[in-house]
Amino acid sequence: SRDDPPPGPRRVKPRVAIVYTGQGEETAASYHFAHYFGACLYLTGYSSVRLVPYVRGGASKRKSKAEPLPAQTEVLCVPYGEEAAKAVRVEQNDDFRMGADMSAVKECQLVLVCVNPPDTEACGTKLAALLPKNQNIGIFCLQYGVKNYAALEPCFEDSGNITFDGAVGLYVSQHSQTGALQCLAGGSLVLERLSREKVDWGTKYLNLLESSMVPILFRKVLTPFTWGNLVHDTVLATNALTGGSLQAHLRVRLNRLVYAQMIRECLQAFTVASKNGKWEPDGSAAGPFSLKMLELVLCLPNLLFSPLMFLFVTYAPDCGSPMQVDLHARRSTNMGWSISELCDVGRKHSVAMPAVKSVRTQLKAAIESGNGVPSISPAELYAQAGKPTRSTRELTTKLLWWAGGTALLVVFFLLLEVVIPRKGL
């Protein structure tokens, strides 16, 4: 028959293990990212995917009131750059398995470590014991937070396998009505630029990751990007306090002023931490514009901000901060490796960060109460942050300079026309 497949061996797809934190005590962010990225890899048809939960010591040692992560038989997701949701079902599908045992990594050529930062070292130690030696297996660090690779890389010394540093600049959220996983606001992955020692094997692994259609940036040093992601995503904490979608949250100018002030405080802290600006946080993996430009745009009046909103802050409709999901499920959120990390930078370098600390205090109180999203008003959020105005003053100063410079140029050309008139035809 003409419709029969051609004779010959069936192409064997490379197996990719995506390891995520299997307990829901802190946050579901690792769980959601792993399922979303795994579905994106599978849907392009180039990979056989294994979603592997990492569980501490086989079971949680501390009691928690947090809701457990859901057991799923399918993943409903909106692939990157698309609008329609697609379902990936597990039944009779050997190329997509969920909830696989940790031993499943033994048969994989590529392992993506996506666990929560507190689990990095323990998970890496367990993976090193399971993976066969000297097989040039690619092990990528794709986690939220900072300083993860420093904990993961030593686990695989002398293993004969290859580790790669990476960072995640996109958050995955569930649609409030359909439950589909989708990117909250675009964003990209950031991976280390391949060294000469890693280029032979690394290239084929990177080609496989790029097949997911999720954008990837390649950089020599990743530190500015891991910290830049944290600074850019401070809005997730303020939205967790007020509730509602991120789009609605940023339409309120008082919320934007708090967000802008948090960015300003973080940049000031890193100016001191990096010895007077030798490097600065880079938010380009999480958004299309620099953090300094984003700060100024956030301070614009509603009349001017509204036309620019979908250019600077492209959050998916009807999606709120992933922290809201965690608060409703009585989880402790990712506060420990996001906003608390930023506060620690300010504390170590004696930089005051009143707005960031205020938001962290309110978020901590919401976690301890166990009552879900506190739904505080924008006016209260603004007042608790100290009614910040520094970013607004900076914007006003820049606008005055720009207006003054434009006026001087106009006057200059008018005088030039008077002194040296153009000859008529």
C-alpha cells in the first residue's frame, strides 16, 4: 500500500528527563515549568520526554498544610508563540511519561534539572549516583533563583558527563478558566555560551532544546541575568498581595509606582554590590526592555501608560502571579529565593530597600495566615511601601531635560534659517 511507512528501522528519538520538585510545600513553579516545557518539547516531535519528580528523602519530613500537587493524565498547554491550547495525553504514549521514577533518568541522553533551589544539591547528588558514567550525558541547570549552578556542578565532577549553566526568564501560569499552562509574559531561557570543550556534544543538545520553540539567549556570563530576572519579577509579589490579573494590576498607577520603586531600590543595591556598577542586573531574558527604562515607563500617568502597556508589559490576559496560586494552596511560595534574596543584597551592602522589605513583610504575613491572597488595596500597598516618589521625580527630571533639549534644537534651527536663509529655486 502507498500509505504504508517505508521499510527500515524506526527513528529513535532522544530521551529527555525533566526533573522537578515533586512536593508542593513551597511553590508549584517548578512543577508547572517542567510540565509546560516538556509538552513544548514533545509537541514538536523530536523528543521522547520523561517528567521526573524529585522527592526529598522519599517523603516529606515536615508536616505541611499545603495542597499536594495534582496527579495528571494529560497536560493542557498553549505552546510558546501560539494562541490555541493543545492537550498532551499520557495513555498509550511512550514518548511522553509523567510521574516517572527517578531511575528513568538512566535511559535518557539529556537531563534538565528544574527543581526548586533548596533541592539543587541533594537532587544533583542523587542524579549523579543514578546516571551512567562517561556517557557524555547533557545535564542542564534550568531553575528559578540564583547561584544554582554553583551547587549543581560539583555533583558531576569526574562523572564523564557534561553540565551546562542556565537560567529561566519566563514564568508559567495556569489560565484562570481553562487551566491551560501558558507563558505569563513571553520571556526566554538563558544558556552559557559553549566553550571549546563542550561544543561538540553541547551543540546537539542545544539544537534539541531550541526545538521547543522557546527563545534561548546565549551569554558568556549568566549572573546579570539570574539577578535581572528576580528584579524584573518583583511585580509578581505585589500582584500576589492585591489579587486579580497582572494586566489589571498594572493599569493602576499606585501599583506601578511601588513596582518602579522596587526596581530602583534593587538597582541601587546592585550598584554598590558590584563595586560601583561594574555590572548590573539584566532583565532582557524576562522582558524586551532594560530595567531602567521599565522603571521610568511605569511612572507615566495612565493616559500615557495605557498605549505603551502592551509593548512594555505583555502579560497574558486573565493570568495572575503564580504566587497567588501558591497562597490559595497554602504554600510558602518562592519568596525565599526571589524577593528575600534581593533583600539580602541590600542588607549585606547597607542599602535601604523600604519598598522591597515592605512587600516581603506583607507577603510573609499572608503566608503565615494561610488565608490565601490578602487582596489589599492599591492605596494600602502604596502607603505600606512609604508612598515612593523617587522614580516619579527621576522621570520628571528626564522629561524636562528631553523637552528642554528639543526646544533648544528647534530654536537653533529657526535661528539658522534666519541667519543663513535657504536660496529659492
